[in-house]
Amino acid sequence: MDKDAKEKLKQYDPKELLLFVLKYYQIEVLREYGNKIDVEGDFTVEIEGILRYKLLWKNMVVAPFDDLDKLCANISMELNRE
């Protein structure tokens, strides 16, 4: 993602942006609380800041992400393994 695109994305609420991309990837949201969102497959996404997210699986850190497309693609890939 280029610098201009990242600057434009900073205008959006990080939680709303995350929810939008999860919906696009058809990843079911189970629960929202504070800065965390539980989704199917025992995954949790923690919002750490603008364009900074942490993916957890069963409360264990998987990886940090600054690209929502890559984060959701990773979740989708894992869900398709099951």
C-alpha cells in the first residue's frame, strides 16, 4: 500500500475499517468488546492503533499486521484449512 493510501485510511475509525474488511472477507464476527473483536475460528483481532492490529488465536499472539487485507487473508486461509 502506498503512502497516500495509508494517509487516507487514517481518516477512518480503525474498528469500523476492520469490521468492514472482515465483512468483505465473509469472516463472522462473534463479539466486540473494547479494542478487541472475536471472530470465528477462535481468532481475536486487537486494535493497537491506526493501521496497527494484532492477530491472536486462542489468546496467543500470531502476528502483528498493518495491512487489513493481509490480516483477513491470513484468517481466511486458516479457516479454510479446518
